Amino acid sequence: MIKVNQLLKTVPTADGDLTILRGIDLSIAAGASAAIVGASGSGKSTLLGLLAGMDVASGGEVWLDGVCISSLDEDERARLRAEKVGFVFQSFQLLPALTARENVMLPLELAGVSDARQIAERFLAEVGLRDRLDHYPTTLSGGEQQRVAIARAFAREPAVLFADEPTGNLDTRTGERIVDLLFELNARVSTTLVLVTHDERLAGRCDQRFSMTAGELSGS
């Protein structure tokens, strides 16, 4: 599902090029769950962005579901993300002017799915928000907003779902419920799940664990 060969990411600074990632190799099987752990600033979120095709590497290759995304242009990467990738962010990234139902419906409608409303309602019910369909993000708790984000990510049944610190803004109890939900949906939909986290308990639930330190990756 995901294969990375000698991935390199550098950015220019006033003092010369800064290397954020160096020589990254990894492989994640289809349907597996994988955690990328590390301290803040270690490069794990940068790696996630490269795996998802949201950023461009300075060297090396990223393969996603048989496609070398390193050779695609921006428009081609956007199409690939729309077809194969889902995201769950720490900041939820819900549109405040849309209801829970509409937030989940929007990417489905943009993809031309005809029964977007029914699919959105089904996934919101699965995450326990059957009674919150018409609520706006500002009237939902943090845990409820994250559940809307999860429903939105899984509604298109993507080949791979990337989650960047999905419980970072949640209390411990709510975070545990969100994690349970991620793994339940991962198992049911057979989506490859890639998590960036500093939570070792969360990492321990994954099939694979990778550790990021100063731009270098270890683990399998």
C-alpha cells in the first residue's frame, strides 16, 4: 500500500539548507495500521504530508497504492488524494457554516457521489452522532467535532487514512473513545491507517510502529 525509498526533505534557510528528513525507508501493508512516533520537531508531520502527497520531497520516492506520487504534478496529486486518501487532523478542520451532515456530505458531493446525504448520515450514525446531524461545529464538543471529522474521512472509504495527532486536543477519556472508533472503522472498511502520535499507548495498538528522531526513522 505505502512504500518509501530514501526519502529526503530539505528547506532553504538564511544559514543554508535545513534537512528535515534524511534517507527514510518504510513499507506499510494494505489494511494495516501504523504509528509514527517522535518528539515535536522530529519530522513526523512532515513525513505524513509527503506520504499523503500534500508536500513534495527533495529526493527519494513515495509509492501509494501502486502509484509513484513523487512523479506526479500538483493537480495529479490532488486527484489521487481525492480518490484514495482520507485525513483526520488534530484541529478537526470543520467548516463552521456547515452542519455536521453537510461537513461530511461536502467531499462526497465534490466527488460526484449521488447518495451523499444517505452516506453522510450512515457514517455519522456509526460514530454516535445520529442526533447531531443538524448541529454546527460551534455547538459540538471537541470529541463530537473529532467524530464528525472521522465520519468525513471514512465516508468515501479511502484506501488509506492519515491521522495527525487525532487525540491531541481531547481529554483522555474522549481521546480513548476516538481511538477505539478509528480502529473499529479501520477494521470494518479495511482502510490502511497511518497515525502520527506522541502517545505510546496508541502506537502500541498498531500493527507497525516507527520512531522518528531528528529526521531519521527506525522501526518496522
